[in-house]
Amino acid sequence: MAEEIKNTAPQNLKVTIDNITIDVPAGTTILNAARMIGGEVAPPAMCYYTHLKDSGGKCRTCLVEVSKGSEKDPRPMPKLIASCRTTVMDGMEVKNITSDKVLDARKGVVEFLLINHPLDCPVCDQAGECDLQDLSYEHGAVQTRYEFARRTFEREDIGPYIQLHMTRCILCYRCTYVADQLTDNRFHGILDRGDKSEISTYISKAIENDFSGSMIDVCPVGALTDRTYRFKNRVWFLKPMDAHRDCDKCCGKVTIWNRGDEVYRVTARKDQWGEVQTLPDGKPAWICNTCRFEKKHTDDWVIEGATKIDRHSVISQGHYVGTIAAPDPLEKVLQGRKPHLLLDIHDESEVNTPQVHLSEIEGPAVGKTFNGDPHASGHNVTDVKIGAGPNEKGTDSTNPNTP
């Protein structure tokens, strides 16, 4: 009986990726084995998504070179293979960043992905979180060789919360898998074939279900965007915080992006690979539309703390967690004396004129502005008031006789 149990136990296989050897369970793909190692060893993936069944094998960005098939058959595989679709074999040796063929092929794949993709990163809401942006920065070419007209599509609102910008889409199919596997009904899919393929709804039908917003989370580019957040802010100006609430539809564990008490957007919590985190019970942490679109105030949430952001991400700038400020050496240097430079500069310098409020004049201020000259700034300054705040009455600088 003990021998039978021993034989049915999961078998670990040894695989070497970029000269790093690791033991993984049987059935593990090369991509997930590389992710166990982490860092640059893990190939990029634009279409594969751990929590979506049958995803992967479409974008070809995860191509790797297998220099040794296995211990039993050490012959190398004749061509590059998709690591997200190929399971490891015992003794397999794989090259990712150590292979010139892989890097050259990945550069070509990125060039194909960017053929029809618009260069609108400065206005795209996905900027700062875009997988294609990161991929093109690492493997993209300086300029395109494509000479033909690019395909373009009209923007389409697929429901009250989501806008589809098909011109940016790279046809990774993730959103269709979300609709198939997370919701009861799917009203959108791939229309036409070849270079005419596009994602759209059938007969312009709106997508309305409790988890339709999850399509935004899985989209690797800016093709699916949150209509409640569009053009309102940049992610690197917001502060991501882990938060939760009691929700009867989903797990309620989210990342809120706020400034002050205003929550600009709510997203599912992501792991280091940009995928939705896995809950302790093994289920993915998808969130419902109520949490995503309707809870836009900090009072709606229980704040747990700052979200951990990769220090290499542009989002991490200005968000430092757990740091300790250096002590101020000024008091020690001055030996307890009160520094004049920390006093009110208007009272101490006797140079500036605090009675002139620069926010109330039309145009830039010049030297004559502080002498009451209405034309000193090049404009007809009629509202410069001396001796008054912005909401108080004072003496009109253009008419000294006016009380």
C-alpha cells in the first residue's frame, strides 16, 4: 500500500532555464517554471493569463529556445517554442535572455504588435501600466518599416462603464475569456478574420453583468478603459492603497487609487506579473462592478496600507513606504539659535511688497507693479488692491483716492 502511495505522489522534474536549475511539478509550463525563478529569466507574456483557462499561444512574445529536450531525448527542438504552451520535461534546458535567436525573434514580434498600434501613450490611460509599453521599451525598434496604411476603428462604448478603443487592441483574447469564464452570458467576441479581425459586441449590444469590469484588469494595453476614470489623472500622480469592504458579490479586496478623500479608480489587486492575485483559498481575487465603479470615496473602504509597487515602475515615484527621514542638522549647527531664514521673508527682507496679490493681476508682474502702475504688466490692471486679501476690500492701486 505504501508503495502505491509513493508511486502516485506528484513527480518533480528538473529543468534548467538560463543556466539556473529548478525542480518543478510535472505539468508545469516553461513560462511558469521561469516565473518561479523570477526576474529577467521569466519571458514576457501578453496573452497568457494564469486565471483564464486556455489562454496563451497567440502573441508569441514568450518564445524561448529549447537547447536540450530531456534526459531521455537530449536533441534540441528545431525551432523556438511558446513557453506558455509547452510543459517541461525532466532534464530540459531552456534559453531565454541568453539566446540571441530569442531576443531577435522577440524584437520582430514587438515590431508586428506595433504595426497598427497608435503612438498615443501621452494621452492613453494605460500609460504607466502598459505591458506593451514595457515590452517595446526593452525589445522595440527605433522606427517602423511598415509602409502601408494602418487599420483604424471608431471608439465604441460597450456599456455604461467601459470604452473599447479597438485601434489599440493586439487581439490577445483575454477579455473574451473573462466574459466566457466569469459571467453568465457573453455578448462580444472576435469578428471577421485575418487583418480584419476585431473585438466587438454583437449588434452593438451593451455588456452588462456584475464582473464585466474585469475585462479592464486583464487588458494588457489601453484597448479597454474605465469610462469613469478616462482622462481624469495619471497613475503616477495617484496613491495606490490596499483596501477592502464587505461585499456580497466578490471578495471585496481591491486597490484604490486616490488623492485625498477622492478615489479616482478601483482595480483588483495585482501580483508581480500584472495578474489578479490569488486568494488564500486558491481562487482569483476578481472584483465586481459595484466595488469597481460605484465606491469612489475613502469612507467606503477599510484602508489596509500602501500598495507595494515595484521600485522600477513609474508609479513608485514619490511613494516611499517604510523609509525614515534623516534628522534636520540645522538646529545642531546653529547651537539653538533661531535662524532668520525661517522667519517671514516679507517682514524680514523689507524688499517685497506683501500688499500686492500676484494672483489678482493680469499678466506677469514687473518692478513697476509694486509701485501701483496699472500698465506695468503689459495689461490693463484694474483689480490690484493694496492692503487687502483676496476676499477683502482695500485701496485700488489704479485710483489712490478710492477708499
